[in-house]
Amino acid sequence: MTDRILEGPAADGTAAGRVASDVAGSDRGEGDHGGAAVEARGLTKTYGDLTVLSDFSLELRAGEFSAVVGRSGCGKTTLLRHLACLESPGSGEVLVDGVVRTRLVGDTRIMFQEDRLLPWKTVLENVGLGLKGDWRRTALGALDDVGLGARGGDWPKVLSGGQRQRVALARALAHAPKFLLLDEPMGALDALTRIEMQALVERVWRDHGFTALLVTHDVAEAITLADRVILLEKGRIMRELVVDLPRPRRRGEKFAKMEGEVIEWIMSLYAGFI
Amino acid sequence: MAARSGGTNKTGGAGGWPARRLLPWALPCVLIIVWQICAQRGWINPRILPSPVNVFKAFWRLLTNGELLANLKVSCARAGTGFLIGGSLGLVLGLGTATWRLLETVLDTTLQMIRTIPNLALLPLVIIWFGIGEKAKIFLIVCGVTFPIYLNTFHGIRSVDPNLITMARVYGLGRLRLWLDVILPGALPSILVGVRFSLGVMWMTLIVAETIAASSGLGYMATNAREMMQTDVIVLTILLYALLGKLADVVARALERRFLSWRAA
């Protein structure tokens, strides 16, 4: 165990390491600013008889933060997998910065509901996963960004759930994504940790300027974070709400009104059943 | 940091570690002392069970005339060769069948059938095929060692969390890195269980094979001693087996400590 720790941040300060990292760092610089414009055109996906996405179109402006809300089974996660190009649609296409994409590329990253850290790698190694060149320095920078710079040598197992999710966020940030998809990453956290995590996500989004798409079933969370809330039902957009509250957002009258409105929409979907 | 302080606690903890380390050896020592007393008082017929001192004398005699080391070397070489061949075979088969469905379909039923045959049941056949030479022993060990490692490798790889594999794809890991960083470490706990089990099978097979069909090795030494009623040598070989078995276990544990330290945290 001790030698694992020695391999950690402490071993990073070698001269050779720094030279290499400067090169990698300048590479990363441009990607670190701004987001990608993402467009879905007529996405359709069926599994057997089940239509999960039907003629779905959406435009995400560069650097915009959007949230998709909807009942479970409304196609949220499928939509996310398609936008990330993890899955290919039956018909339709995904364009990133105007170019058609058919497979997942390095500027797109996903944060999952579970942390999905590799338990056999240290925190720092997890953050450095898939990085090229001097990954230690990049990973350490990303860890610092989420306030866990001192925990690089620890095993994921010793961290709390909230800290692990922060490491997962650092892992996404280390790749300097232009498009970050968040698949209910705060769903499993307790209420207080969730608020902390929301603030962190908002801060890194403002710092790095990537395009963000959050999938959630927490309406308040969507309104706290997103410029635009999209209600998804049966694989298509039912409603859209532009959230023009100043950031960081506090719960107030206008916030409550918007939240009420979205919940009203969702309830109206149930109207037929209740 | 937390991990490091955990390590120092262990050495400075109540009772101290030397006591903890020595305690497991207390019972074997007491047993040997009681045995020596019984032998000295004449409660045990030395032809049935020699005293520990006599066993040690036999040990010294065989050590100084070189017989012991020569036989030990032969036995360890057989065990090691058989384990390496069988272990590699099991590992490759496990990796293959866990990766390619087709290979699994073709091989698994057959392997599962062969697996249920006790490898020692092959002994008469093996003697006819290979005589009592090296090949016979190594073949039997290979047969015994392959399957535990095969089964555990297969199971280990199949039980790697598919979510982690998706994550690795999203984070741009290529095929090689996916194997090295995700699949193999994920399967390793299970593979090491197979290794430990195989080490046990390895010794057992070797002992039986050497006792029945050999002209050298520890088992042969014991069989030979039986013909001359040298109970001290027989007891010595049994004790050596116990030590070697323990040694194999220590090696397996060390491997687990080295490669699975992330689980202990």
C-alpha cells in the first residue's frame, strides 16, 4: 500500500515530467475553453416494438447548459447515449460543430449516475484514465479543480459517495470536454451533498465553458443549473422552458413559479392515469 | 495518508506485532514438545512413531549426504513445471472462452465434463502412457492445476462490471488498455482464488504420483523408507510436505497482498 502512495503525486515533480507536461498542457489549452454546438436531427430509435426516440430534434448552442427532465422510461438515458454517439440511431444524425458524428470522440465525456471509479486504481490514476502524455499533471490539476488535490494517493474505497462523484467529475474534466453529458450524477447523493455538488458542477461549467446536458428527474436541480429545461415524453420534446434567473440561483418566488410550472406539465402527463 | 497511518497502527497496536506473528506457531511447538515427551517416556513405540529428535537426526543425515536436497529439487521442479504449464493453459483457456462466445460454446461443455474426472483417476493410464518418468508426473499435475484456474479466470472475467467497461469506452481506452486497466484487474481476485486452489491440488497430485510411480523425489524417498521401516524418514517427508504446502500458501497470500491491496483499504 505504501508504495502505491509513493507512486502518487509525490513522484510527479521530476524535471522530465515537467517538460513533457508543458507540451501536453499547451495542447489542452484550446480545448479547455468553450463548448461544442451539438445538434440532433430526426433521431429515431426503436427496440422491437418499442419506440424510444421518435423523430427527435434538438439544438444545443455552444456553452449552453440544458436539462432534460421526464418520467422514468421516457427515453432520457437513451437520448443521452445517442447524443454521446455511444449508440447509433435507427435514423437521423448527430452533428457536433456542424459535422456528422457516428462514434464517441474525445471531446465528449459522460458522467454517470454511479461514480464508476476503478477500485484497483488510486484516485489520481482514475482521473488520469485514458489521458495521453503526462497524465499525472493533468489529472492532478483536475483533482485540484474539484477540491480533492490532496486525495490523489487514496483508494476510491476510502472516499465518501460525494467525494467519489467529485472524482468522477474530475475524471471528465481532465479530458477538457467540449460537451459534457451528466446522466443523473447527483441522483444517489444525499440532499446536502447534492446541493454542494450542484454548486461545483455550475462553477466548473462556468470556468470551462463546455456545453452541458443534464439528465435528471429532480425539477429543482434542473432549474438550478440549466439555461433551458426540456420535458421529454415518449421520445419527443413535449415542452421547453427557458430559465433566465441570475446565477447562482437561489430558491425564490420566480424559481418556485418555474418549478411549479414544470411539475404541472409532468402531472398533466399523468392526468390520463390518475 | 489514511492508508499510511493504518499501516503504522498495525505495528504499534495493542499486543504488538511480534506476539501476533509468533502466536500461530505456538500450537505446532506445543504439539512437538508433547510428542517428544511421549516418545522419551517410552509411551510410543519408536518403530510406529519416532521422536522429534530422531526425525531431526534423520533430517540432518539426509541433508548432509545430499539425498534430501536432490529429492527436494526434483519434486519442486516437477511441481513448478506442472503448475506453470497447467496454470498458463487454464489462464489462456479462461481468457479465450470468456472473450469469444463461439469458443465458449465449442469448449465449455467438454471442459466441464473433463473437469469432473479426478486427475488421479488417470494414474494407471498415465503409467502405461509415460512409464514412471518425469512426463507422467508433470502430466498429472497439469491435469489437476488447469481446471481451477480455468474456471476462476472465466468466472472472474465474466463478472467484471459491464458499467466499468462502458465507462472505459467513453473515456477512450483502447482494446489493450481496456484489458490491462479494467478487465484483468477486475478478474484478478477470482484468478488468485484459482491459483491458491491449484497450489493445493499441485502438492497433492505430486505426492500421490511420486509415492506410487517414481524413482526420485520426496514421495519416492518416503516409499523407499517404508520398505526399510525407516519411520523417521517417512515422518520427515510428511513434515516437509506440510512446510511446502504452507510455503505455497504464503506465496499466494503475498500475491494477493501485492495485487489486491485496493480491497483492504
